[in-house]
Amino acid sequence: MASETPRGDKPPTLRHRRLVIGANVLVQIVALLAVVVMVNWLASRHYVRFDWTKAGYYQLAGKTKQVLMSLKNPVELIVFLPPNDHRDYVEKILDDVRNLLKEFQFYGKEKLHVEYVDPQRDLARAQQLVKQYTLDSPDVIIFASRGHHKYVRLDEMVDLDTQSQEMGESRVKAFKGEGLFLSAIQTVTEEESPKVYFLTGHGERDPEDFDQREGYSELARYIKRDNILVQKWNLLENQALPTDASAIVIAGPHQAFAPTELNALEQYLKGNGRLLILLDPHTQTGLEAFLKRWGVQVDDDLAMRQAGVLLGTQMLDVNAVAADYAAHPITAKLADTNTEFPYARSVRRSPQTEGGTPDQPRVTELAKAAPAYWGETDPDTEHATFDPATDIAGPLPLAVAVETSKPHGVDVDIGVTRLVVIGTSRFVDNSSLGGGNLDFFMNSVNWLLQREQLMAVSPKVPDEFRLDMSPSQQHAVYMLVIGGLPLLVAILGSVVWLSRRK
């Protein structure tokens, strides 16, 4: 008699096996998805980024990373997209700006918020921003934080190749975006704005004057954009220098300073003061003897060179161009930039400082004119020629920087005195401001204020790859691409077809 199979020992049915297999596959899929999600989660927080460009074009400087990672307050960045711009390099600038801001956001984390505004698509938002930040044109990038704001123009972010411009092109020679963005972020996040006072009462340049040849209003606008307060101060009227001055500017005085004023300036410098002096040729202000005590010699001359003959008349050039810079924070980033010093006198290290004691002020001759320029000492320069007996031979130093040293054996930071003297006040008036002139002046101001970090980033030079081929080489490449590659595909196809037939 056949025995019955117990109910619990029945072999699994096909449906049951399918359910088991399906459940097993589902568990595997869920486990795989969990692993993928976990790997992506870990990769989003722990990863390594590489810049594969040859020159590290998109790598941020160490100082930039440090500033971005240490931000305490949020910073708003608003990028205006210029509509239908005819300049062919603008799109290249915007591409570099987008890539640069991605790097800034990576290190700035949630502290940086970037907004792109297209005036053609969002006119209301663009008008609101123009009114809010009192903009005169929309081709800018705005940086705002805690009620402070600064903007950078697109044109300021690049140096264009002058030779390409003469040929009707606009080739970008260097991209300065990182340094300008770092400067803007630091200026809008500073706890307290430094104050720069322009002295008045001796015929100095006026930061509120809009005259093209005499005024400094455009320069004052750039200074304020660096979150620096600009004020005027009449020393004789107030009987003392301002106690809250971060730096004092004396720009092109034409009258002599009183002994009490010179004494006040002397005491100010001895108390770790910061002074920027711009002196024009053939003027005696009393500052010449004052500066000599600080190791600076201001010559009574005019920098000029012969510029050819026109209609039988010898032409003279009094617009001295300096491209020979000393190793100094003010000039560190000006290596490939010309600075023009129109109607300038030579300013040099005083011979008394040669071989002095270590405690003497350090005097650095910042910029020198080309050797073709000489210092003409005769005020009547209509028919001037170089006279080695009376004139000063080139190359002429046109600006110096002075800094005191800490006393020997003192390790405590007790502050230093800083002084910059430039042999002309015309190089940053409303008609001359721009290019190397503005950079030289603003670098001088930032050095006086000990804001060297704003000058610490070099411009990025784009890599260029050019393939120059002769007409015969171009023809050979054309034939290879148009005829050679299709022929090769046809041959391979024929070989495959024949092999399959066999």
C-alpha cells in the first residue's frame, strides 16, 4: 500500500519558485541601489577635484581659498549678462567668470550666493538692482555684504593685447578676475572701513573735483569702491591731523607748507603714520627737506626724452613711461604693465641712506623710466637738450616706498611707518586714470593700509594653442578627412563582407 506524502514535504510549485527567485532578485536590486546611493552620498562629501589645464588656469591661489573658507558673513554676487554686446571678448570673459565663480562657491560653501541677471529677460530685476546700487551701466558684477557693496566691471577683468587691437581684434592677454573678486569680497566683509584723508589748503588736487585735467573725482570713486572712506582735511584750519586717519594723501601741492604743518606731519609719521605724497616738477613746498630726513631725495627736474623731429623742430616727450619695477608688494603684479608718469620729476633714495644702520628706514625705488629719459633741470624746456654737466642722466626713478624697521632685538609687533612718494600728481587725474596708473596708485594705497592680501593674486594668462600649416599641408589634411577616412571605412566594410561570405 502506497504511503501518502506529508503536506509539509510537498515539492515547491513553479509559481512558488518564481516568487522566491523574484524576491531574491528584488532584494539584490534594493541592495545594489542602497550601495549606489551610499557611494554617491560619500562621493558628494569626500572627493578630489583636479584642474587638468596645463597652466592650472582654474586653480585658486592659496590666499583666495583661505579667505573664502574663513568667511563669517554671507556675500551676494550678482552677475549682469550684457545684452547683444558687440565686443568679441565679452563672451570669453563671461565663460571665465562662470568657471571662476564655481571655484569660489566650492570653497565659500553656503556663504556665497551667486545670481545671474539677464536684463533682456528680467528687466524689472535689473532696474531694481541698478537703482539699489546706483549703477551707471549693467556690465558689472556686484559684491554685497552687511550693507556694503562693490562692483567690478567686465573691462577691468582683462588686459587686452594692444597689437591685436591695432589689427581690429581683441585678444585677451590676461584674466584678472580672481584678484579683483578677492579684493571685492574682502572689502565688503571688513569689520571697519579705513579712512583716507586728502590734505587741502596748498592747491592740492581735490577728490570732489570733476575737471578732466585737475580733478580727482574718478580716482575717489575707485578708492570708495574698495570700501575706503574718502575725506578732505585742511591742516591749518584744524590745527592738527585727524586722529582716525588710516592714511593721508598730499596730491600735487603748489604752495609751501608752514613749519607747524611740517612738524605735525613729522610727528604723524613717527607715530607709525601712513603718508602718500605726489609732488609735481618745479614746485617748492617745503616737503623736499622733510622727505630727506626720511631717506628720500626729490630732484628739481623734469623727466623728458627726445621724440623725433617735426617740420624741422625737435619734439620732446614729457610723458615718462616706466616698465622697470623693483621687487616690492606695490609693483609685484605690474611686471607686464606700463605705468605712465606725465610731467614728472625724479624721486630717488637719498645718498645718506647708503650703508646706514639697520634701524634706518628702508627706501625702495619702485619704478624707473626708460634710459632714454633724462632729468632736465632748466625750467625753460622749449629747446631742451641733455647737458651732462647740469641735467640728471637716466634711468630716472619716479617713485619710492619707505618703511621703517623694527628696532634690533625687538620681537613684538609695534607697528611700522610707511610712506610712498611719487614724482607727479597728473598720472591719476581724471584724464590719465586707467591701466597701470590706477593699479600703481591703488597698490600704493593698499600697501599703506597693510592690505597686501588685495594684491596677492596674479592675473591668469590663458593658454593658446595655434596650429600653423602651409597651404600644401592644409590641402593634404583636407584630402585625408574628405577622401581618406570614407575610403578607409569602405575598405573595412568590404573586408568584413567578404569574410562573412566565406
